[in-house]
Amino acid sequence: MAEMLVDPALESQILRMVESVTGIQPSLDDNLFERGLVDSLKVVDLILTLEETFELQLAQDEFSFDHLQSVRRIAQWIGELRTRS
């Protein structure tokens, strides 16, 4: 996938959301799974928070764990979804 520029305000908003879900503030590129910040329950919380915050309704086939690996990757994915709608 080509790197796309992401709005720093979007990254900051998602960073706060991830911190709210995990209780820890990761860096933009920390792998949330490898650091143990997100497990199966927290990933559901994170997806629900993303859906609510960005007014999305995501089908299971619209995302993969790759989309949720880091704050930066989440921001890229949300940016892609926003440009499609």
C-alpha cells in the first residue's frame, strides 16, 4: 500500500482514542499488538470507538488487523475511508 499523508490532527485524535481504550499513550508507530496494548477485547472497544467517533459502520470484511497495528496506520485507514464517502 502506498504511503499517504495523514492529517496530524487526525493522528492526534486517534492517539487520544487509543490512549483512552488502552490506558497507555503509544507513539504513532508503536505496534499496538506487539506491545500488548490491544488484545481481542480492546480491539473491539477500539473499533466501536472509531465507528462512533467517525460515524462509520464497518463490516468485518472492511478491515483487517493490519489497519489497527499502529496509531499512524489507523489514521491512514480512517483517512482512506473518509475520502471514499
